[in-house]
Amino acid sequence: MPKASKVSRSAKQLAAGRIHTGVFPDGWGDEDTACADLIESLLLEKAHDLDIIMRRVKQSRSGSYYLDPASSIFPPKDLECALDLNRFDFAMIVSRENGRMIMKAEIP
């Protein structure tokens, strides 16, 4: 089982109610849910199948756009980076500042 990433370590330090992900009514977001499921299994030290997680991401609505050569919405390289687990050892933390959502890297 891979070691916990910076994202899962950061998630463990946050209150559960502050971690947001999910599928939108139009089907967007399943790749986020797959990621959340992986992070949850790492946090709880439960077994997980990376092949299933990767397949869910590739078969998600976003993943389908990345894999469609006719689509110009997302570059295929983005999907490759998204599937490169533990590539970076930092988490992106979102906070509200002056009424705006701000995302910053939390670096160890």
C-alpha cells in the first residue's frame, strides 16, 4: 500500500466537514469522488485497488474529455498528471479571503 500523500496527511488534520468533493447533478465530479475514496482509504489505512481508482478517473466525465482526441477542452497531458500519484508533496488548500476563494499550496 502506498504511503499517505501530503494531501491525505493534510486532510487528516482538517475537520471532515471542511473537505468538499462530489458529483454534480450533470455528472461532473466523479473523478473527485474517486480521489476522495483513495484519500479516505489511506487515512483509515484500508486496502484499496489503485487500478479501480485509475479506471474510475479515466471513465469519469472529465476523464472522457481528456481521452477524446476531438476535444479541445482539456489537454490529454492533464489527465496523465492527475494519474501520477504522489508526484508532488504538497496539498492545495482553499480558504475564503475578503469574500474570495483563494487556493494556496501547503508545503511541508
